[in-house]
Amino acid sequence: MTFLSSGKILTDSAAVATIHCFFHPCGYQKITHITISSSKTVNFASAISRKKLTVRSSKNGKNGESYTKGLVQTLKQKSCSKERKLPSLRKLLFGSKKLRSIILLNAVTVISASNIAVIKEVEALTDPAYFSAVRFAVSTIPFLPFIIRARNDCQTRNSGLELGLWVSLAYLSEALGLVTADAGRASFISLFTVIVIPLLESILGEIIPARTWFGILMSVLGIFMLESSGSPPNIGDLFNFLSAIFFGIHTLRTEHISRTTRKENFLALLGYEVGVISALSTIWCLTGAHFDEISWTWALLSDWLYAFPWIPALYTGVFSTGLCLWGEVVAMQEVSATETAVIYGLEPLWGAGFAWFLLGERWGIAGWIGAALILGGSITVQMFGALAGEMKDDSKREKDDEKLRKALSTSPLVVSSRDNVMDVLKK
């Protein structure tokens, strides 16, 4: 026996949904029409999301899970329709994942910029090899539990080891370069990463937007103007140049790996990465001690521990290494490597600022013009990149809505439940 049934689900004075269906004695109901007459559809969405109902298509054979997700998504979008009418600025600030990622990368840039001034000051007190070994050992300690937990995950381990190799070469080149180079100049040479990344991406077949090339051009002009303002070039600049190349390769690989790694494995990935840095820094330290023929005694070790700059080591190990690497991996799920490089183009500006206040380094009018060009190029890419990401999200959402509406209008849906379906929806 089969008969037509219709029902309304009420949460207040307005009906949130009207369902017309055929009811069978075995408990199956064939929905022929669903009408959403109010934006408050919480009951229906929660009933489906709790999986008390199984939805499947009897026309095109798609599994029920996809329709369940589609119905829940549509109903949640209906219930959030008022939130979508937020002012455009507020929507851009709180509704765009890409903008949040850009803000995170800017925070990483500021912290990384302070790192150069700190290392430059510390190297006047201790050997860079010893400082690097302690710094990266400190950054590894918080990640040890996650490394142990993911010890059998070959993909995470191999990815972390690869990233660790590239960033180790970058950090060690940076430390060697800062022995003779100015901190402010080193900051701006590191901006060569902005050129390396888009060149490598274009070689690999990626299409780089015109706005990004414009930002790169402004940043490069800024670099040359800042290079012409200050002390003459030296061998340290070459090491800083190599550091920029290694950082560029690391950024490219981070973009790829972060998008193929599950979020729950991010901390293990970072653990392996900083573990490689720590191991290579320790090898560098021990090799230097061997060639210097240093004979360690308890008195010498005690004096070294007392004179060692522990606060800078903790800062650079926890914040400018561990925290920055985590922020980069998380943010690059939404931001491309080229856009990341242009955002990192602000690092020389911040680095020169820290060198100005902390180390007393100065530059002339050409330096200020170069800084303005770098800032303008970076802001151009960030603003247009964030707006493009928001427009892309809206376009994708509209296409998904249209596809779901067509599926619901042309494909009959069969809903089955051991309970009375209407009673489930009223809960």
C-alpha cells in the first residue's frame, strides 16, 4: 500500500521545509519535492548530518553520501544566508581562507626579519656553528613526541627530511654570510627568493599572473637601490645569495608537500624538518671543533655555558624557526609559492628596520626609495591575490549550488529510515 504524504517542520511561526513524498509500508519514502520556505533549516540539516537518514539517487546511481553532503551543504548555506550579507570588508577579513593565510605569512615575515639582526649581534659573542647547533636543538625538542608518533609514516618522514635538507643549507649559508655582511644588506639579498621562485615555477609550466610579475619588478628595483646605499659588496653577500636560492627551493617544495600532507601530520613533518637542521648543525659544530683542535675541559665547558647567549638561542629556536616553519606549511595550503615569495619580499624591509633600531645601520635616500618600491610591490600582489582568491571561492560556491539544484530537480531521491522520517526531522 502506497499513499502520498506531505509534512511541514516548524521551529517558529515560519515553516522551514515542506516535504512531499510517497510512503511505503516497509519504511521507504520517495521524496518528489522539497521546498525551503525559510532560512532556518537547522532541524533538517542536523537530522541528515547525524546520518539518521540515508539518501541515494535512483536515477544516476550516485552513492548516498554525496547527496547527504550536498543536502547538508545547501541547507547550511540557506541558514547562513544572513551572514553572507555582511559588508564586503568584513566578509573579506573573516570569510577568506586565503586572506587569513596571507596575514599568517606576514607575521612569519616579521619574525623571520628579526632573526637576522639577532644572529648578527650574537655572532660577535660566540661561534656561529655552536649557536646554530643549540638553536636548532632547542627548536627540535617540542616536536619529538610527534616524530615518535609518526615514526612509521614513510611519506611524512621522507617529506620532512627533504624539506629539512633544503632549509638547512639555507640557514647555514645565512649564518656564514652574516659573519662579514651587514644585517640590512643580508635582508635585502634574501629577497632574491622573489625572483627564484617564479622563474622555477614558469620553467615547470606554471602560469604566473601579470600582477605578480609587476610586484617582482618593483621589488627587484628596490633591491638594487638598497644595494647601492651602504657598504661595498663582500664574500658574505655571496653566501646570502646562495641562502636565498635554497630558501626559494624550500618554499616551492613546501607548497607541494603541504597540499599532499594530512593536517594531523603537519607537526610530525615539521619535527623531521627541524630534526635534520639540528643534526646537520651539530655535525658542522663538531667538525669545526675537530679542525680547531679544541680540548674541552669542565672549566672551559662551564665558562662556555655561562657566556652563551641563551635568550637569543631560545628566541631563534622557538619563534623564528619552529613557529615560522609551522606558519609557512599551514599558510601555503592556500597561497602559491610565488605569492609567498612576494610576501617574503617584505622581510628585507622589516630586517633593515630591525638593523636600524638594534644595530645602528643606516642607508641614504636611495635606500628609502628602494624600501618604498619593495613595500609597494608586495602590497600589490597581496591585495589583488586576496581579492582573486575570494572571487574564486564565490565562483566555486555558486557553481556547486547550481550543480546541486540541477541534481535535486532532475533526480528522484529515495530516503530510508528505521524510524518515522517526519518524527526524526521534528527533533
